[in-house]
Amino acid sequence: MKILIAYYSFEGATEKAAKRISEGLKADLMKIQPKNERTSHGFMKFFWLGKQAMMKESPELLPFEKNPGDYDVIIVGTPVWAFTLTPPVRSFLKNVKLQGKKIALFCTHEGGCFKTLAKMEELLPGNTIIGKKDFVNPKKSSEEEFMKKVDAWIAELQKAIG
């Protein structure tokens, strides 16, 4: 069974989770990257990134290192921006035609997951969702505490994958 972890991370929390899941499941890892990454800092970062998310923008992505269609299981991770998934993950889910796959979804956030995972699932018709997880306050948790939560989800995924 071939497993791919596809993720976007802006400040690193989603990437930490994705790498740990990749190690735990012996899965390939693929970072989703927009062609033109916003690099704003401070308050303006939240304004521009939140605007992109709220407007449901779908930026052009850099070519993928791997072909998601070659995998049986795909785990997709995103931070939560403005109560929803990030524009790069939206582009990935809208443009990569996934059918008949086992899919797991996760998000990292400091406030609330809201309907992020449900919105991601809506973009994946014709697939089987085998797990969903939101990781709350990864920046405020200790590294050990955050990884324990990720490890617990890895154990759930191992059972769901079979």
C-alpha cells in the first residue's frame, strides 16, 4: 500500500505533523507549494493570507515531486486561515483528480478548526475518508505534547489503512 502525505505549511506546525506522520506510516512526503508564495510579516501577513483564504483563491502551484495518482492512501494537511483551508491546499484538492483513494485530512490551528475538514472533504468526491484530525494550539503545546497527539492519530490511521 503506497501512502503519500501532501501538505502545505506556512509557519512550520503543519510540516512538523506531516513529517511525523510520514515517519510513522513509512509514507512519502510532498510539500504543496504555490508558485508565488506571500512572504508578508507581522499583522499584514494575516490580512493578506486571510483575504486569500476567504476569497477562496486557488493559486497556481509548483510542479509536484510525486504523482498523487500513484498512491493508494493520501493524507492532506493544512493550517487553518480565516476559518478555512489554505489557498494552496484548495488548489491541490481542486486540480488533482483523485478518485477511489483512501483519504485522511488534518489541520493545525491556534483558534478553531471550524468547518475546515468538512470543506476539504467536499473537494474530494469519489474517495473514502478514513480519518480527520485537527491539532489545536501546536505552537502553544510543548513539542513532546504535540508529537504525542500526532502519534495517537498515526495509530488510528494504521488501523484504518489496514
